[in-house]
Amino acid sequence: MALENSQLIRRWFDQVWNQGRADVIDQMSHPQTKGYGQAEHGRQIDMDEFKKLWSGLRSAFPDIHVTIHDTIEQGEKVAARWTATMTHKGEFLGFAPTGRTATITGISLQRWENGKIMEGWDNWDQLGLLVQLGVVPLKNFV
């Protein structure tokens, strides 16, 4: 199937993030999947840690919606350039809900094997999220 992994990454973001389906995490990832850059850059996480991260983000931003703009596929790897829009409705990193809406950008690279994610690398605008929520003052950076 042409661009099979591009279809899989789109399904992952739609069902796991947009629809909030925890069951799809196990369906689409291998138990030994490793992730990089999802939270603390330079540190590898396993699927149990990913599920905690996912749950925390979905609790803090229950209306999160990810739009994939582009995918590039090469062999077993696929990259996606995306934008996420979300409203801060629950505690996040110790910050009380602000009710503010934020839009961030990111790029994700996933390695797929037999229809399952084996590895994932993410780079997303974590600082931009905190600035938009008002918990990190922009004046510190301009």
C-alpha cells in the first residue's frame, strides 16, 4: 500500500489525540515502543510513561485538536508537521487552569513495523505553550 505509514500516523493523531481514545495507544504501538522528546528532551520514555503523559495532557487540554499539514514517508519512517489547538481546562505542570486557548506547532517522526509504532521522536513548542497560557512571561524572551 502506497504511503501506508503516512496513513497510520494520521490515524494515530486523529484517534489518540483528537478523539482521546486510550485503547488505540495499545492497538497501534508495540509494548517495547520507545519515545523521545515527548516531554523532557534527551530522555527516552516507554509506553507506560507515554500513557501518563498522554493522560495528563488530555486532562489539562480535553479539547486538543491536532491538524497534520504534511507527511513525508521514507521506508519504515514517517514524519508529520502538525499544529495543535487546545484550551487549558485542567491542571498542567502544577499550573491551575487558565481557560486560555493556545496553538502550538510540532514535528513528529515515527518508525513503524508491521502496523505498530516502534519508536517516536517529537519536537514541539513547549515554551510557546507556556507563554500562551500566561505562566511564563513573554517579556523574559523579547
